[in-house]
Amino acid sequence: MGAKIIAFLNFKGGVGKTANTVNIGACLALHHKKKVLVVDLDPQCNSTYWLLRYSEFEEKFSETQVRDFAKILGMKVSKTSKKTSLVSKLVPYLQRHYENTR
């Protein structure tokens, strides 16, 4: 049997595209032992952030990217904020955000 494609598309924000994509993908992988590829085309990259482990998040993003992401989320970022410190605050923030959307 070939691959099946499931797409979530809606031009309105806040309708659950990201939450549904991540959760259905996780359920298919965990409970049905399916291989899942999540393609995140959203410029905010929320699916990507939800699926990264802490170590991957810190490894894959530059200090500038982490700083910009923190600013987008409304976190206070000073000129002396270090990447490790920001990541240690971002990851719990994203986990709380994820839990609140379930």
C-alpha cells in the first residue's frame, strides 16, 4: 500500500491546524505504528518547535534565531541574554502552550 496524505489547510488562524497536525501525527506513529512525516509550511514553524527535543532545539537554532523567536513570543530579551538561558525558558513556554491547546 502506498503512502497516504493527510493535509490540514485553512487560511484562518486559530482553527487548530497545527494542534491537529501534531496530535494526529503523534497518534498515528505511537498507537498505529505508522511512519509519519510532518511538513511544516507555516512561517511561524510551530509544528517544528513542538516536535523538537530540548537538545535539538538548542543545537539547530543560532543565538539570533532563538533571540528572535523569544521576542516573537513576547518574552523579555536583553542584549546580554544568552542562547542557553533563552532556550531553557523557551522550551517550558512551548510545552505549556502545547498543553493549553490540547
